[in-house]
Amino acid sequence: MPYHSKWRDLPTEAINRDTLGIDQMPVLDIVDLMNAEDRSVVAAVHRERDRIALGVEIIADALGKGGRLFLVGAGTSGRLGIVEAAEMPPTFGTSPSLVRAVMAGGREAVFRSREGVEDNFEEGARSISRLRVTRRDVVIGVSASGITQFVRGALTSARNKGARVLFITCWPGTELQNYVDLLIAPAVGAEVIAGSTRLKAGTATKMVLNMLTTIAMIRMGKTYGNLMVDVQTGSQKLRDRARRIVAMVTGGTLEDADAALQRAKGNVKAAIVMRKAGLSHAAALKRLRDANGFVRRAIGEELEPTLSGLIDGEPPGHA
């Protein structure tokens, strides 16, 4: 019986006509060629804008109702999920349990490839069962090729548990579009190196994940304008950022901001509300709760004129 390759006809395995002679090209020409190929990624992601927007609404709605978000993948796709999940707590002040990554092969596969673990459908299903996923949660499968069995097992288990199921792939023709709640499939075309999905497919996946998580957090009040007001102050850089945010919004000095942050126990939102509304720490927290965490609602003030003035070089409080 002749061997049939299930990968041969996948777009992620296609041969790129424009890079056939890449091994003979000058380095600078390869740089230009890869740069040109990457420009097509932006267009591919843009074509998925409506689906990405719907994905944001699904995620924000679930998280707002006490659900969690899980990002499931293998290889590059799994590592991109890990990066996304790891950045949520310091950037947006979320609990580490709110957005979690599930990697085929576990922790050992993060730093060293473990070939074969991606082929285990049953382990993918078990990974979701171990996390006690429920109908309140959202599970996003990430697979550039669209056929990673670990991811398919995870999505099958998640669907059986009633969770919302999203799928990010670079194979628009996947039959999973009839099985998941939402398919996001940027068609990036053949890779510079055939089958190397850490390249254009990886870039497209990172862009989509950036939008899904970041915009969902914005919709949940995790920013004030484009300021990171739920930032966690676990490093000198982040403490400095928190200090500068409070100073910019309230018009005070960095020393004033530092004092406000100390009274607010490091809570940037509370420090802003305390200074802008003249409230105690407890009263500021209540004001924020009543505003569902949105600083703009809590202080009833537009931020854009202040920041535009700062960008233009005007001092805080300039009329």
C-alpha cells in the first residue's frame, strides 16, 4: 500500500517559489526577501479582523463572568501561548490562573523540543480534564498546520465540557471550522523555509494572540486610555512606570506620585482616584468597584487632552 502524506498539501508545508535559491543569495538579499515575505503577514491578519473582533468579545465576556482563558499548543504555537499567558499578570494585574498556557510535553518542552508529544490526542484531552475546564471558560487551540493531534484532543475535551472553543491556524481549509465556535485563520502562504512555521505563521499567530488578549483586557478596564493602570510593580522598571503614570494623569510630581502609590499600597488605579477625587484608599477602591474597574468612569475625566499636551511638550495642568 503506497504511503500517503497528510501534510503534503498543507499550506504550511508548501514550497515558496520566491525563495528557491535562498541558499545561494547574499545575506543582505535574504534579509530583504524575508522582510518582504513578512509584509504579507500583516495583510493576512487584517483579513481576519472581523473574526478577531468576535474572538475578543467572546473572551472578554467569559472573563467578565468569572471564566478563564486557556491557550493550547505544541512547539512554536505552544511557546507563543506561554509568552502570552506569562505577560498578563505583570501587564494587567491579573491572577496567574486567569490566562493559562497548555504546552504539549509540559515544562520540559518549553526550552527543548520534544518531538512526538504533539501527536498525542489523548494527552491533549487529559490536559484539559486536569485543569477542570468548565462551560464558563474559553479554550483557544493554536496550531499553524491545523492538524496537531494534541491540540485537537484538547479542543475536543473542552467542547465536551461546554467551554467556548476558538482555533487559530494558518490553514483556512481546516475541517475544524465546522467544529469550533470560531476559526481565525490568517493565510500567510508558503514559508521562506518550507515547513518552518516559526516564521510567517509564528508571526501571524503572535499578532492574533496580541490582539485577542490585549483588547480583551482593554474591554475589561485594564487600561486608562493607553496607559497600563493595572501594572504590577514587581521590578524597578515597573515601579518607575507606575510612578510616571500617576504623575501624568494627576499632574503632580514623581514624588507626589510615589507618596500616593504608597498610600494606595501600590495600586495605580487607586492612587489616581485618590488624588483626582480627594478620596481615602478605601473610598477610592469602592469608587473603582462601582465603575467596574474603569478609571475613566471612576473619575469622570477624559485623558486624551492631558496626554496630548504632554506629547506636545506642555507641562501638566497646561490649559
